[in-house]
Amino acid sequence: MSLFVDAHAVLFDLDGTLIDSAPDLGAAADKMRTDRGLPSLPLAQYRPMAGAGARGMLAIAFDMTPEHPEFLAYREEFFVNYESAMTERTVIFDGVPDMIAALVAADLPWGVVTNKSRRFTDPLTAAMPLFETARAIVSGDTTPHAKPHPEPLFEAARRLGVDPGRCVYVGDDERDIVAGLAAGMGTVAATYGYLGQQTDVSRWNAHLHIDAPMSLLKYLRSA
């Protein structure tokens, strides 16, 4: 029996769940290092923290926390670097196009809820044909709150015209699961994404873990 038998829609986090943006995020931070005469760092050092965005990238590149007096200036420099090249190396995870095609074929509406700001989300998703069938794209600044607050998920459900309790939310970060649970949604931890350092996914209390995008389909009645 399918786990999410009453699911009428599926929502996804973006970075680390649908797309692998770590190469472009890491490159944006690494350029800041090399511009300052510092040696380049390998992508492998940036990748585990890609889900944390600018905060994670600056932590790796400069061991810098948000409390640092120059953090805001460094973050904006990172944003400018990323904005100028955010589709050069970013790819869709293997299996995601087939998974989305199956949802569309089953007439299960789908959408995106990300903490990425619209400054980046809108041009990035517009540049990728994958998102042409998405019926809702909610960014980190679409509502007054970002995840782990449930409001972005409620907004996506409203746009889809589906009760939140009939939605499933898939993400690769603990805040995704916290938000999904708070919204009363079925929650799925994507363990193929960016899990950070020394992450114990079992502590997130997600309803389900998947290690590949296509694995989701067997838990959806209609797909």
C-alpha cells in the first residue's frame, strides 16, 4: 500500500532536491577567495554546505559566520558572483525529469518551495525547461516567513488549490522536514541531496527517506 495514499500534490525544495547547484554556489564563493589572492578550494569542500546558501558558502570559504562585522558585505559580493553565473554548472539531478514527467502524467500537480530569494529563483527556474509544468514556485521572500516556518508551504498549497494535508513535501534539509510537519504535510527526506556535515537524517522525523528521485513514485497512489 502506498504511504501517501491521499496525496493530491507534491512540493519540492529546490537546491539539493531537484537541482545540483553546488558547483555554481561553490564557484561564487571560491571566486571571492581567488580575488583576494587566496588559494582555490575544491568543490568537495563546498558541496556539503550548499543547502545553507551564502551562509554555508562563506563559512567554508572564509570561516565566516553571520555575526562577523563584514558578513553582509561579503554576502552581497557572493550574491553578485552567483547571480552572474548561476546556470553555468548547475544541473538537474539524475532521475528528476522522469519523476516530474510521471507526476504530470498522473495529473498530480507539483511545485517548488525554496528559501532562495526571488532574485535567484525566478531567473533560474525560467532558464530550465523542467519547471515549465510547475504550478507553484514559492521563494524565500514570497511570504513574510521562510522555512522552517510553514507559511511558504501553505502559500504553495493555496496556489495549487490543494489542502495542505493532501500535499507531500520533499526536501534535503532538516528545516524542510520541520516546515512540512508544521504544515501537516507528508514529509520526505531526499538523502541524495546536500545533507551537511555529520547529519543524522533519522532525527528529522520525516515520514519517508528516499535515496533517488524515482523512489518517490512508489509511495504515491496515483503515480
